Amino acid sequence: MLTKALRSSLLAFLFAATLSPVFSQSLPNLPLTRLGYTVRKRTVNPQGELKVKIDALDKELADATRLGNIGEVRRLLAKGMTLLSGNEWTDALDYEHSLALRADEAFVDTSKPYTVHLEQIYAPSIALDHSLTARVSLRKPPARGATSPPEAIKDLGTFDEVSRDLRESPYRMELDLSSVPDGSYQVYVEVMDGTRALGSTGLRFLARRGLDAELSKLESESKSASETVRADVLYPVDFVHNVNRGRFDIGQFDISKEIAQAEDTLAVAKTGKDPFTGRTGDFKRHYFLTEAGEIMPYRVYVPKSYDGTRAFPLVVALHGLGGTEDSMFGANYKVIPEAESRGYIVVAPLGYRIDGFYGRGGDKRSQLSEKDVMHALALVRAAYKIDDRRIYLMGHSMGGIGTWTLGAKYPTIWASLAPISGVADPATVKLMRNIPEVVVHGDADDTVPVGGSRAMVAEMKKLGVDVKYIEVPGGSHVSVPGPNMSAIFDFFDTHKKSVDAESSR
């Protein structure tokens, strides 16, 4: 079982050091929002009067969380971030952060009207005497870190008689997008009290004329594809449906690219060939996760030297909080160059959700995250000739947590573990004491303090685990993975499971 302190620390993990608002079909991811507040508080280290305010706010936040009052949790997090930025929390800001814009679709076929609903996620404190007005415009999505809205592209109209209480009476607006070119946009709404702007909110969406017909065609023609590639063909359909249901955010999903890849896969499948058999290089695969009722993506890298005549080592790479199956393949991690030059296959699963935690928690999301990792592993082992004595597990941040979690749960699989910037309960070390480990952490990590890795390594040394610990002086949360990836693969190169170790687990 996790200690209370360790449970609390699970909120202190982030794939990237900075957060910015993401306007989407669903509200911004709450664990990431909490993370932004936690990291900001640790960085500011409030003192004096500010500390008194933050301590009081934290108590309110704990009570709201305990009671399941999520709207109030979001309000308090916004207030906390405002105070930590050196600004005062005002009624105007309270109203601004209460606003939300929702729609039935985040992927929009512009050949039909687009309906959005202006709502509130909590009751603000501001006093309003009469109904309001909403000015609606079309804009490009805000750039990451932007502090002001982008310039308007198109005026979409002004709507009157907006309710003062948008929780009780959400305001429905039907928008004409028929002249809008395909692309990524934001519906931007300013709520006005006469000439006074009370607040604004935005909703990101992807516009594509004829989208509904394209998805219907893929869905229909997928029925003729073999079972091995049907999920690859249906993935864009499934993803769009799930985003529209509000299950998760659009993220960086490129609908044009995904539809084109699905059509290419279908075209090859119609010739009777499997487009993925023996494939090398960097590519995506998909499969149907029965337990979740969704299609899951996973990314694979197969070295050019692979020809099926000999078994290759395999690395399972787990991303951090907020990341996806693409994250560990990023240039900053340097995983792919190492895999190509040394002859390793790499698989990077999504882990069900960007905040799945790979089995760390007891909730369904965490359980499905663990299942997704293990299914992706099984699929690659079935598709390629893998050296079963050389299967490695690595991850960064939340992925570091996942590395230690799945290392302890499946100790007979892994030849070595490589947690980067992670934390775990030292009591779990005994469950994986026969697995060699290379642990990497920066001593200036403000997101996941280095003490977590130090405690794990100390317990490993106590139990005689074969461990190499790389603590980077001045290393931050995001700076340490890439420069130490070569050392991690050096460790993998020299460690494989022995028959004795296998039988003793």
C-alpha cells in the first residue's frame, strides 16, 4: 500500500514543465490543472501573508475534493494560480473562470450548422442585475503559453438574452461555418454586460467539410478488411466519436493525416496483403481494447536491420503525465537513434489515457492503463521475433512511476528497468529485487523531487539489487532524459535475464 505522503506526491508529476489552457470538447484535464498549481506553489514557495492565503485555500481545496465538488475545485485552483502569480482574485476573474463552452462535436462537418452551449462550471460571486450579451467570433487556436486571444478571423454574430445563471440555463447558439476552410479553429465567446466585458471562453474544434461522409465510408469499408488491420482502419472513426462524447481532448490529433493513413491501410488490405507484416522504421499501430470498448494507438520503432532471422531486444517506453504514445519518440529523448544504432525494437503505448498512471491507482482508469501497456507488449511480441531474455521497461516522470509499478507487478518479464525522474514506495523494491536497474534523476527537479529516487536506490542497495544511479547535478525535470539515454542503453546492452534469476522470482 502507498503511504499518505506518496499518494499526495502522485499529483506532482508532469510530462512538460509548462502548462497552457487547452480549449476542448471536455474541460481541461483536472490532474494536469492540479499539477500546474502544485508545481507553481513549489516554485514560488509562498511566505508571509501569501502563505496564509494559500494555506487557507489548500484547506478549502481539500474539502471540495473530499466532497466531490469538482466545479469548486476548478475555481480554487484558478484562484490559487492567480495568487501565486502575484495578482488579486477579483469578482471579474471569478466570473471569467466560471465560463465554459461546450458542443456535441469537436470534429465539425462544416456542411451543417454547428451548435455550441455557453455554460458555467460553478456559481461566481459577481452580482448581475439583468441578462447579458454574447459576442461570438472565429479565431485560430491560441499558441501554447499565449496570454491574449488570437486575432479574430470571422465574426459569428451577437446573441442577446444570455442568462445570468448559465448553470441553470446554458445558452444555445447555432453557428454557420459553411464558408470556413478546413483547419483547426477556436470559437471565442465574450460575455458582455452592456459595453463592459465580463469574461470570455473558447472552444477548440477541427473543421472538415464532408467529414461525416468520410468517416461513414471508412466504417463501412472496414468490414471487408482482415481482423489484423481493422482497428488501424477504424481508429479515426473511433477517436472522433470518443472526443465528441467528451471522453478526452482533441490533443494533437491530425484528422487529415489519420484519415489518409487509414485509407492507405485499407487500400493495401484490399489486395490481400497485410501492410504491417515485417515492417521496419517508425509507425503507428492500433488495436481494440475490449476492456475499455475503445481502439488504442501504440507507436513502434523497428530497426532497419530487422529481417526476422534473429530475435531482437525490446524496450517498452512509458510517457509522462500529459503525454501520448508519441512523447517518448520525441527528439529530446533520443530513444530512436539509440534503438536504431544498437538494434532495439521500441514500443510506446498510450497507457489508455494521458493520465493513466499505468496501474498505480486502484481506479478503473489506472487498471485500463496497465492493461493497455501489457496488450501493446503482447502484440509486438507476436508480430516480431523478440528475445524474451531482453525485454526492458523504461519511462519518464509518470512513466517512471509506471516503470516501478509494472516492474513490481510483472517481475519475471523485465531484463532491466530504467525509471527516470520517478518515485515509488521503497517497500515494493523487494518485489523486483532480482531486476537490475538504472535510475536517473536531476537534483534540481522541482516537479518530482529527487528524494523519491534516492529512497528507492537506498532500499535497492540495502537488498543487494544490481543498480546504477545517475543523479544529475543541477538537472531539472525535463533536462535529464536525453543526455542520459546513451547510458541507459549501455546498461541494457550489458544486462539480460539469466535462467537462475528467472526461476528465483
